[in-house]
Amino acid sequence: MDRETIIEASKKHDVVAGKKFTYGTAGFRMNADLLDGVTFRVGLLSALRSRKFNGKAIGVMITASHNPPVDNGVKIVDPYGDMLEQDWEAHATSLVNAPSHEDLADNFFKLAGNLKIDLATPGKVIAGRDTRPSGITLVTALADSLAATKTEFVDFKILTTPQLHYMIRCNNTAGTPASYGEGSEVGYYNKLVEAFYRALHGRFQCGGKLHVDCANGVGGPKLKELLKIHDATNMESGLVVEVHNDDVLRPEVLNLDCGADFVKTRQRAPPSPKPASGERYCSLDGDADRLIYYWTDISTNGFFMFDGDRIASLAASFIAELCKTAGIDDILRIGVVQTAYANGASTKYIEKHLKLPTICTPTGVKHLHHAATRFDIGVYFEANGHGTVLFSLDAMRCFKTREPQSPAQKEAQETLSALGDLINQTVGDAVSDMLMVEVILAHKKWTLKDWAVTYEDLPNRLVRVEVGNKDLFETTDAERKLSKPAGIQEEIDREVKKYNNARSFARASGTENACRVYAEAATRSEADELANKVAQIVQ
Ligand code: NG1
Ligand code: ZN
């Protein structure tokens, strides 16, 4: 590996001068035209990251998820399939902001020295991308930096974000006791379909058709591949899926008036698919890591949404019941991880009704994921539908090897074990989460209406506030309080006290140049009023 080669390769992939790039919650994400040099430089960092782990494969995912089609993004996946370790986010930021090609190469070697990385070790990087056409050029920039650093490069081309995370874990655990499955797309579908049938344990989905809105993104073609395998088995699950919004040939329709982010932020169904009575609906986002269920009542034009909080409480309730039936509820600790955006009614339901502990972390799945590992079974979801359920190795071992005392215990253990295989253990996965929801509804013999009555959400409002400098806003207490600018939190507290059952907080967005204000209260008008008042305080 030599300095000149890196400099020459870098000259083909300039970064836009004068712009400051930051590795945020979603890696680097912005207009795709600004990302060529950024992606090249992320490639350099992934080459170092792989060598830091003695050549284990590192993932690079190119996606801008639910953002408009003109955007794109690039983020790194660590060897175990989780997100890039936080300390390295700063290294990514410093490398990407190097002022010249020469500085970039110097920083690269300096970083290798500081981090005690042996550059003679082989390195390996695996890439995946969503359906955005700009992804193709960005992969070229990535390939160039990996060639310049003599790093093995495998391009998996179009994948959902969670599929890439899955591949990375499979790749790095192959042939070990922690083996996670076959590291190919077909391996992923086979694993999910097999675990889905096993988790159903002979039950059927009787609740009519499931309509899936795929946001015109990568989830569409990938879900269809999975369904082919599901339908080709000689087993019956009762699951009938109709795929909608799966046009990936017209890039401009990606996330347009559809998808999980549309449903969650607009709090209404997308114009298509047209609602039909008694059938279930769900939406994925542009890279298929978020899931929102919903149903529309045609007679009353009513709309009901099942967001991440609902999915988390459904999963927690089902898994806790199974552990009880299996007689292992006193051995395994189950908990739910949420953020400050979780509806207060969901937290109350989990703590008071399900009697399970909850943890609140700052926004961003890496925080939730980390906190969830503190439980034997950690359920984590952001309200926007991004989340999963983590089972510790001890928990999985317990399901598989504990001697059951009755047929009921045996069945519960087997179902738990199947859920551990069905639910993506690396990151939130809309397709895997959707199959989990279908399994639970089939076991409980629930329609979406049965699910809806478990608790009633507090009316809430989320507003985006343009501020001069969002970096002035600093938070504490898992983002529920502002520590800076001084005095603002006291003003917010004074407003909140005027309302019933109310809660409100403000924080700087990690992905946009703005602040977000969240408020909930006993009535819709109070929630709106409180959100507006707090927004005025912040402005
Ligand atoms: P920011 O912009 O930091 O609020 C948003 C979402 C997060 C998370 C990230 C990454 C809300 C309120 N915030 O973060 O939940 O998903 O984007 O996509 O939905
Ligand atoms: Zn996403």
C-alpha cells in the first residue's frame, strides 16, 4: 500500500471544497452529487477497519433510506453486523474532511499508526446498495479506494440494509459455533422462511390478505424473492401477501407518497394501495429497515396506525407469555428499549400491564441496540418502526437445550427458538419484523382491531423547528431535557405543567439542520397547543 497510489486514486474522486461532512446517525447522508469523494474516503476507512479486525469483512451500505430519490448515503457495518463503533465515527469524519488528496493519504497512514493497524494484513469489504441509480457510481468510488489499498472487495449489488448486515455477520462467523447462516441472499430467504414456519408451530394466518407497500424501493423485489420460497414449500401458513408500490424502474417514485416514513409522519394511509375491508396493511421504507402496520376503515374513513411502539409492545407481550408458559420467565430478563419519542401510553402499558422494565436511550438505533443487549431478551424499536428483538446466546441456549417439563413447555421453547432465528439479530429488518408480527397475530388469533385495543395512544405532535444554530442545543436525560441554552428547559417545564398528562421535549436533529419538538397530552388540541408553545420557546 503506498501513498502515491492513494493520492492518484483520490484525484478521481474529489470532495466538494468548503463543505463540512459529519458521520451522523445514518452515516454520511446528503444529495448524491456530493457523495463521490465521501464514498471514496469511507472506503479508505473501511479498509482500515477490516485490518483492525485482522481481515474480517466490513460492510459498506449505500442508501438514503426514506429520503428523496436525489439523496444517497454511505455507512459502515461492523464485523458482527452491527453499526460502526462510535469512536470510529470521529475517524470517519476526520478522514472525509481532509483538505487535500495529500492530507487524506497522510491522515490515512497516521490513523493506521495511531490505531496500531498492521497494513500488511489482508482486508475485506462487502458492499450493498439500495435501488437509487446514483448508487452505481458511488460503488465505483468505493471500488477505487479498495483497489488503491489492496483490499478485497465483494459487491453484493442491490440489497436491503438489513440483508447487508446479515451477510456481514454470516461471513465473519462461518464455520464457528456462532455461525449465523449462509451468507447469500438465498441463504437469508431460506433462513427466514424456515424459521417462520417453525415459529407458527402449525398455526395459520386466518386474517385475510396482507398488503405490503414497499415504498417503491429495494424491499419490493426482495420481498417477492422471499415469497417465492415461502410459496414453494409444501407447508401451509395461510399468509397471502399482495405486494404494492414495488416500481424500482422509475427512480423518481421512490418513497413518493408511500412507505413507512410517509405513513408515520403524515399519520395516514398512502393513496395506494386502495383500502379493502378486513385486510391488513403495512409499509416498509426505502431500504426496508422500518415497518409500520395500519388499517383503514372504509365505512368511517377511520385510520389506525401500528408504529414501532405498538410492534415493540406486541413482541414483548408475546415473548413474555411464551417465557411464562415455558417456565423460564424467572431465569431470563426481558426488557423493552425505547426513545423519548415513544408514546407515553406504550411505556405505561409495557411497565404497568406487561410488568416489564423499559429503558429510554437517545435517538438513533445504535443506542437502542446497545441498551437491548443488557437484557437476555431485549426488544427495541424507535417509534418510526425501526427495531428488532435481541436474544442473548444464553437465552438461545436455554430454548434449545433446557429439558421441557410438559408438551406446552416444549412448544413454547421451540417457538421462542424459532423467533430467535426469524428475527434479524443484527439490526432492525422490516421483512423479518413483518413475519414476526404475522406469527404473533396467528398465535393470538388476533385481527388488527384486537391489536389496536391493547392500549390507547396519547395524542401527540412532532414539529420541526428551523433554528439559527442547532448545535447550541444540548440535551441530558436521554434527550428528554435541554441542558443548553441555559434557562430554556425551565420555560418548557412551566408550559408542560399547564396541561394534563403532558410531556414535551426539544432536541437538535442528528440528521437535519433543525430542532425537533415533541409533545403529548390528554387531548389532540392540547398536544398541538403545547407543541406550538414549546416550538416558540426554542425558536
Ligand atoms: P433525527 O433527525 O436525529 O431526529 C431521525 C429519526 C430517528 C432515526 C434517524 C435516522 C425521528 C424523530 N427521528 O433522527 O428516529 O431514525 O432519523 O434515520 O423520527
Ligand atoms: Zn431505512
